[in-house]
Amino acid sequence: MAHAPAHHPNVSARVSGLPSSNLAEVFKLARSRDTIDLAIGTPRFPDLSPRLVEAASRALREGHNQYEDPAGHSLLRLRIAEGLTAATDPDTEITVTAGATEALLVALLATVDPGDEVIVLTPGFEQFTTTISLVGATPRFVPLHAPDWRYDSTDLAAAFTPRTRAILLNSPSNPTGRVLGRQELDEIAGLCERWNTTAICDEVYAAYVFDGTPHLSVADIPGLAERSVVIGSWSKSHAVSGWRLGFLRADPERTEAFRRVHQMTTLGTAAPLQVAAARAAGAVDVDAACEGMAARRDLAQDIFSRMGMKFAPAEGGCYLFADFSPLVEGPPDSVAYVRGLMERTGVLLTPGAAFFAEPALGESYVRIAFNRPMETLHAAQRGLLGA
């Protein structure tokens, strides 16, 4: 469990109160040369398209090396809008950001004031909670229940209060692999309408939804579309996490507010990389990449179910969230288990406790990243199963 550092007199209380990352040790272990890394979400599948690399080189040589329109390169905004299921005006409803990380911060800064409440589902992405705290808001947690990681409608309704300004969603989910369905989104829409609440949904894994399950964006749902914010990114879909190409999709009024905040944070992301992404937008065959990711999901599920772990099949994204308690005696400890597995097999997973509002509830879980080359998954198979 992470602990907040002591308050230094020359550092703001806001920052002093932020916990250190629960995953710091995992990042350190992942850098080991002999590690079979199934922990860190950095994409190693799909392969980076040579067309993107060449487009970036050409953009640099052509002189696209100065400030770009803070809202984002106009052609890139058009390409992003074309890739969304909801009709979107690229001029008034898209803002290009320095990754989904900045998009999340901008969306919250422009939506909530200190003392407001933001509903967030747990387990969920660790950064959601810390970003809510950074902007001075208060997280209100709604538990998701194993094994299929669904919320209880009574719990969700009870979380809304007059102070609720936003609900922060993630579909497909990191870490659980859940994809929010129409019934759930309709229910959330009704609550947001009743309480005048904005739905902010991280949809960075939207390209990877499996088994014929449709990806439904919050921008597609009647009653939710007009009060929704979509956070997106090319990091996972195009394997360019270092390019920091994220975006926000929202109605024109919210977009205008987002752009003002965005100009005060980063002003913009790298101009030549925006140009390259716009010019080579079709470099990745999204359908083929989804099929390839589904095959990797299937292999990972086979490996870890044969080990004896328990999990719901991942409906989307690039992670399994697995219960390893059948494999240990005594109270489970996710960090100790991950460390021991690494020492025995060379395979590195992510401790599950980091994803829970109450870390003790996650001590029997691990997150497994399967956005990897097949060779890496087969190496993990040999290390874990001897086959």
C-alpha cells in the first residue's frame, strides 16, 4: 500500500498528500533484462507501423517543429473524429492532448471545483483516484463485485449526492477487462441526468473489444451524450505511447473550457508527431489488431487458468484480472506473490492491491498484460507451466 509523504513546508499540501505509486517496484523489476514482463501496460503489440515512423521523419524534415494550434493539428482532429462512433465536429468538439493522462487532468480541472465529489468505480486505474485528489475533489467509491466486476445498482445510486459533479468511468476497463453494456450506461445516464452530473469515460482501449461485444461510447447513449466527455488515446491502438497523443471529445461548451485549461497546462503536444499521425492514420489495421489481441487474450487465459487462477474472461482491453488465492496457503499477499513468482519463473505480473480503494480487498489479485508478442506469451507459458 502506498503512503503519502510527509508535508514539506515548501511544497503544497495538495502535492504532499499525493501517495507514491503502488506500482513503483513493478516498474523497477520490469526493467530487468531477464524479466518476462506481463505487468506493464506499454504496448508490445500491435507492432509500430513503419509508415508512422517514416511520416514522423518526413514531418521533422519538412519543418513541422514549432508550436501547433493548441487545440491540435486540424487534420489530426478530423482523423480522430472520423474514428469515433458518435458524430463529432473536429473543429468544436475535439482537443488533442499530451496523452490520456493530460486529458484526464484537463477534464477534471474544467469540470469540478475543490470540495466537489467524483464517483469512481473500484477496482480501477490507480491514476483516477490520485488525479481526483490533485484537483481538490473527493472520490466516492462504488465497489465492483467479483467475479464479473459489476456494480450493485443500489450502491451506485447511493453514491450520488448534491455535491456529485462527475462520474469517472473506464470501458474497456483497466484492470478488469469489463466493457460497460447498454443497460449499465442507460442507468448511469438516468442518474447523471437526475443529479446534473458529467460522465467522463476513459475509452483508450475502445479498439479492443472481443467476442462480438460492441463497444458503446458514452457519447452514443441518449441522455448521456450531451453530458459526456470521452478520453481517448493512440498509445495502445497504434503502439505509440511515447508520442503522447491523447484527446478529449465533448460538446462545444465543454470543449471551449477544456481548451482554455489545456493551454495553461501543456499548450499542446509534439507538432511533428501530430502531423505524422494525421497523415498515416490508416497505418494500423484496427480490425486485424483486434483479432490479434483477442488471440493473445485467449492464450493468456489458457495459461493462467491452467495454473489454477480464477478470472472472468476479458471482454475488452489488454488485461486479465485474476484471483491467485487457490495457489497459495494462508492469507494472500499480492506483492509477495508477484515477487515470488518472478523469482521462481521470471514472469512478472502486477499486484492487484494497487487497483482497489481499500488495498486489502485486492491482496488475492494480479493484473496480467497480454498486449505482447506471441513469443513473449509462449515464453511465459514455458516458465509457468513447463510446456
